[in-house]
Amino acid sequence: MSKKVIYAFIILGLTALVLVFNSMGTSRNVTVDLIFTTVTAIKSLVFFGFIVVGVLIGVLVK
């Protein structure tokens, strides 16, 4: 793996930690409307999923 990919995964891990610690509270769930269905999940996991998709797109584009 190149250094860029390793740095991307380190930043991804740090972001996951921040999202998990910030999701502790009263309103932890969020509803996401997808094309064919609606998903209710914990906020931090939804945001983490969007970040993972962004990192994967960035790695594949380079």
C-alpha cells in the first residue's frame, strides 16, 4: 500500500472515533431515505458510511 492510502485509512479511523463519541446522547438515530427504501440507523454509522464511500471514490479515482 502506498503512503497516501495508509494516511487515508488513519484519517478514516480517527473520524470514526470522533463520530462514535459524538453520537452519545438523546437523539442517536437518523432516518436516511434511499432510492428504494428508508433506513433508520445510528447517526455515527451513517456518517461513517458516507465517509467510507468518499474515501473509496478518492482512492479509486487516483
